[in-house]
Amino acid sequence: MERLIFHVDVNSAFLSWEATRRVNNGEPDLRLIPSCVGGSPDSRRSVVVTKSIPAKKFDIKTGEPMSAALKKCPGLVVVQSDFRLYKACSKAFKDICREYAPAVEEFSIDECFMDMSGTKLIYPDPIATAYELKDRIKNELGFTVNVGIGRNKLCAKMASDFEKPDKVHTLFPEEIPEKMWHLPVGDLLFVGNSTAQKLNEIGIKTIGDLARADLKYLTDQLGDKMGTQAYRYANGLDDSPVKEQPDDPKGYSNEVTLEDNVVSIEQANRILLALADSVTSHMRKDGVKAYCVAVKIRYLDFRTRSHQRKLSEPTDVSGEVYEVAKELLKELWKDRRPLRLMGIALTDVSDGSEPVQMTMFREEEELNREKGQKLDKAVDTLRDKYGSGIITRGSLMELTIKVGKKNER
């Protein structure tokens, strides 16, 4: 059976969803004026999350500080993020997609893949079906999407990123040389800035250059995994299935951009404790443990460093992760230059069922771990009953930061 995949992508999702709500209340359409979604310009953490097409004329870029955006466009309308609204809108458009496809994979809050393979008798014209889907979302929900059509997820995703907004595009095998190969190599899915720069340095400027390159040469330059994947993607090859259920998370991580520069180890350790407490609590809810702890720091010049350590056995105990993180930070942050961001990542996840090697210090280790587990259980129970803000560990009482969960898939 020949595969047929749709990729549906909401145009400027957060801004569109807020604009739709405001238009329904009789307010001006944010999509027609210079506007963006982000945080307060008074906060150093505030950046432009997404912006309107009129805002692009002022060279406002996603990810830049809000203060810089306002200098470019003093009349810029700034809207605060509203994730309750975003979740509702995300569910609404994906529910419509599920009416058409046997399997729908949520790629992000504003994107999904639809496996339309085997639906030819119901939908004989896939392009007409894509237009019908696009127009239904626009008419019923008030915001626009792009729909990309291909024989695999890669081509469908690349197609949906062609001209926007409110468009349907195809990228079938015979169209790849004409529609994809002329694009910059950095436009290829999963080719990041550093990889694109490395490819440019060796004379590979476009996706077509990459598709025609020698595979052995690419793997020598990029490594076996990345070189092979980049070569396959450049040639439009992708066998990955559309998954209705997500894979188990490969890791749990949490990071925070700080309102004030961190300059002392005492400050940094308090933040590490908050991050360790948050990320391990999410692991415990999922019933998993991690073998690897990593700490990440970022300086004021945006230079980022990280350090990690493998553990002899997996853990989900906040105190254990915190102690390892403190040691990693001490090794990593010897210059004590001010920090603007800190993070913790726990990877190499397991369900904790592996046998554990015994040591002569096992009894003492087990006692310490049991104490930590009891404390974690008590804290988790209180938070589940009364909310996450009901209790903080003693060393955190002077520190107020917001932390959340990020699963890397």
C-alpha cells in the first residue's frame, strides 16, 4: 500500500489563537497589526515567542528579547502567553484532523501528522481533501493552517513549510528536485545551525548539494548517524511511522533563565536544588529513574557549557540528584563568571528493575536512600493534595522561581 501523509501546521499558532479570541470579542485582529506574543518587557527572560506578519516588516525575530523588539517597533502590541487557551485550540484542530485520518500523531502543540494511507476509496483526491480540512479548521475555529502532503512524514513536513499562510502544498518523490533541492541546507528538517555551518564550510550549500554528496564523505564529516540521516532526508527518504501514542521520554530536563545574575556558589546551589526537586518529582510520577545527571550553565555572553556524570545505579531521589549536580557545577563553573541560565537534565531513563551490584557500604547507602525516598514521598503527597506551591524544601524558602517539565523525545 502506497503511503500518504499529511502534516498540519497552525500559522503563527499562539498569536493566531489569541487573535481569534479577540476577534470573537469584537477587538482588533492581532494578525493585521504589528504584534507579538511574549512576556513583560521589564523581565530579562522575556522574548518574542511568535509575531504577526506586519511585525516582520520591522525585522522583529522570534526569540529576540522583548526590549529589543520594542526598540524596533515602539507601537508593537505585546500579548501575554495563555497556555490554557493554547491547549484548548490545539485539541480543537486535532479533533477535526482525527475525523479524517485513522492515525494522528501530535508533533507539537500546533502541529500533527495524519496517516491517510489506505483512505483512497473515501478520499480519492488527497489535495481536495487537504483543502477541505484546511477550510474546515478556518471556518469552524477561526484560525488558519498549512497542510503539507507527501509519501512520508519528512516530505509532508517540508511541504507544509513552503509558502504561508493558509496554503496546501505537495512534495511527492518526483517533485523533490524542483521543490526542495534548491533550498538552503539549513532548511532541511533536523539540520541545526551548527550542522548547516559545518556543511557550508565543506561546500554543501543547498539540500540538493547534500543529496548528491558522497555518503562516506558525509559520515566522515558528521558521524555515521547524522551523516546517514542527513543524506537520506536530502533525498526525501523517511520510513518513520505516524504514532498515535508517543514514545516513552528519553529524559527529563528543566532550566531557568534568571531574573538576576548568579554570582555565588550559594545562590547557584539553591537554584540547583529547586531544579532537582522539580525534575525528579516528574520522574517519580512517571515511575522511572535515571542513570545520568547533567548540569547546564549559560553566561551573559550566551556561551553555554554542560557537564554530565553516569551513575552506578539509577535514581529518582531529589537529594541524590542535587548532590551530584553540586559536584558537577563545582567542576564546571570554576571561573565564577555571572550566570544568566542554569539547568539540570536526567537521561538514560529506566524503570529501575535492573539488578543492583552490592557493595560493602550498601547498608549505609540504603539507609540514606530510604530517608530521601520518605522525604520525597511526603513532599509529593502534600503537593498532590494541596498544589505545587504548598511546600518547598528548607533551602528554597528565599528563592522564588518557576520551574516546569520538559520531556525530550
